[in-house]
Amino acid sequence: MAIDAPQPAIEIRALTKRFLGTLALDGVDLAIGEGEIHALVGENGAGKSTLIKILAGIFPADQGEIVVGGRRVNPYAETVPIAFVHQDLGLVEELSIGENVALVAGFPRRGGLISWKEVWKQAERIYAQMSIAPPDPRAPVGSLTAAGRAILGIVRSLSRNARIVVLDEPTASLPGPDALHLFDVLRRLRAAGTSILYVSHRLNELFGLADRVTVLRDGRRVRSTPITDLTTEAIVGDMLGRELQIHHAPSARPRSTNALLAAEDLRVGNQGPLSFTVGRGEIVGLVGLRGAGHEVIGRSIFGAHPHASGTIRLGTDVLPADMPIGARIGKGIALLAGDRLAESALGGMSLRENLFPNVQTVSGALFKPIDAARELGVVRDTLERFDVRPRDATALIDWLSGGNQQKIFVGRWLATGARLFIMEEPTAGVDIGAKGIIHRLLRNIAEEGAGILVVSSDFEEVATLCDRALVIGRGAITSELAGPELTLEGLLTRSSLASGQGERVH
């Protein structure tokens, strides 16, 4: 590695960007050496997304310069040798692995027609050049594990010989084993001389992976240091400008015997029969490795995935399989979708409109006038309580970082006064400060008597937040953990046992 090389692979000097009255980047300096994994961290709204979008040419910089390989470049006006792998990998599910690579690398032709033999060879060659064992290029993308998809995103992004790759939250939706496989690939790329800017909110994964860490806070660089000189606590302190107060799950709280939700012999797709409860004032985690099937259970309760048989009770009410989602919301069920961009965000609309997509929330009935004063009051209160940046009700949801968007979507459901909250990956892509805010709010509504079902692949979050955890494997509840047993290690062990030999990683 050449961390202290005199000529970095990329150097950012005094980069500045302003949006309306907000200074998103304030004279940021950043240098990444050749063959270096450089972590970029900071709270949501610290400026990470803005910096990446300037490198990608989406926004022009107001001031400053970007130097790549010793040459000053302008990504907004020219193509630069930087590859980007975003959380949304942009893979085409209907196409093969080789075709997905060719969408970026180009389709080899012979006699004016696509040479499919060369398409397959091209994919294998690009994988091999990166010291990655290639999967069958004819196989569909859907055959890949989560890590395999992330690696495919990297492979095709580097297929045009870029020497710098930007990874934005690559492990946000990866189970532990898949994340470890991805880390091995990144180390091989580093050894081959590729420079990597690695953006993540999972601070623990940086140790043993990253060479240096740059911390942004409020648009300014507050640290750029070798990771060997740092601790997690030091990074968090720089991100927040203060020490973080960690609150663990209230495991000493007695288990609720007053069931709000009761599922009895529930069958959803190939899952089940499943029987479990969520008590009033209780936070229950539903966890499992990728493919365990726990994701569809919460959606079945919400009505987005009808159950084949069994009974779902909310209080004393039985919810028929054909009860529509609207009726279930009326009964007091809320679902925070895991894919916030596809299923939660109202693109091109304001924060105020995103908080209140259903006029009944603030009018009390579908055809009554909206209570504009009450609505604005709730919006301002939500922006303040969740520390949403910017605190502007008229700002478009598209302008916000992923973490700030998530705060809006959690606030949307809290405003409905629901009594059962189904939370899919509630803090995915959210920084450690925002995670603490969301966890505290969830505990508050539980203490007020609501029930919360957390559907998550983040075992650390479940161990920290939940009163109980149900481990799903091969369509059944294989373990129930609570109290001293509800630990990160316990969840990892039980989930791995539940899946048999685990997942095959490409």
C-alpha cells in the first residue's frame, strides 16, 4: 500500500458547495493514495452524499478543485476515471451476469452482431483481472447471493479501467457472511492497486478493512487519520462533536403478557406454520439470514402479502387474509418499508407532503378540509424531534440524505397514532446519531403501549433495541431469545444454525 505516496490517486482541495442557504461542503480537503481503502464517515447531512455527487458529475462544485493522477479534472463537464457503486446497484434482474457486465463494458460484436461467446468470455476475463472467481456468466442475476450482487456491481463499474472506486454503503443490506466475502474482494482490489473510497455508517467494519478515515461534520472535514490511530469512540466523537450516550435494550423490563398481535399457525408462501405474539409495550425482533423468509411475515400482517392459512389477531379483531391494506391501517397497523426509495419516498414532493400523504391524518376524514395549521405544527415538531436537516418543510425529499429521509418516513407513521408498528430495517443507511434518535422514539412509543415488530438483518440493532427476538430458519421459528441470551453472538449463532450450512457465496 502507498498510503503516504507523494502523488495521491485522487486529491480534493477546498471543495465547497452551497444549496440555497445551506453550506453543504465547506472547504473540504481529501486525498486517497494508490492502493488505499479510505473510509468516509459522518452523520447524515454531514456532506458525504454531496461530495460523492460532485465526484460523479451530478452537481458542479462552487469552489475548489479535484485532481486525479496529477491532472485537474471537472467531473461535471468531462468523464473521469472514477467508478461508483451505489446502494441501488442498478442491476437488471431479467438479464444474465454477463449481460449486466456488458451493459457497462460494451457488447462484443462480430460481423455487426453481438457475439454471445465473447460476452461470456468478457465477463469471465473482467472477474479474473480483479482476482475474483467468476460465476457462470450465463446465470441470471437472481442466482447470486447479496454479496455476489454487490461484487457484480463493483466488477462492472471497474470494467472501463477506472482506478478509483467509490462504494456507498455496500454492506447496508448484506448479512454478516456476505459482508466478509465482500471485504476479501476489496482487499484483493487494494492489493492490485485500486483506490477505494468507502462510505459506511457501520463503524466497526472499518477496523481491519480501511487504511485511513476521514470524518465530515456539518460540511467540514474534522479528521483524516490512519485508522490504526483511532477507536470507534473517537470516530463517533468526531462525527457528533460530543460523546454518544449508548442506550441498550431494556432487557430487565418484564415481558408483556397482554398480547396486541397474535399469529397462530400462520402460513405465508413457503413459510410456516408460525405462531408468535407481540405484546403491548413490547419490541420484538424477527431475524434470520438472507433467504430465511422473515421479510414476508411482517408484510403479511400489513396485508401486502396475503397469508395462505392461519389466524392473525390484532387485539380482539381477526384480520381476514383478504382485508385490504387501507383497512389494516385503519385498524392501527403501520409498515415502514425496507426499500425507502421505491416504497416510501414521494419523489419531487416536499417534506410536508411526504409526512402527510394521507389527508385523513390531519383532517380526520377523507373529504374534510385539511387542518393546515395543525399539519404544519406536526411537521415542525417532527423535524425538530428527529433532527432532520434541513429543517425546512418546503424542501424536497430528494434533497435529503438517506438517513434524513428515513427520519421523515418513521415520523410519517408515528403521526398516525398506530398501535402496531412493523419496522423493516428501521435504521438501514442511518448514521449512529440518527440511529440513537430513532431507537429512543421507538422505545417511547412502546412505553406508551404500542407494539413494535422489527424485521431486520442487523443483529446488533436487534440485540440493542428489542425485548425479544424470534429467529427464522427454513420457514419456521427455530429460537426465541430474550434477556441475557439476546446478544449479537447469540443471534449470529442461532441464525447460522437455523439455516443449516448457511448460504453459498459466489
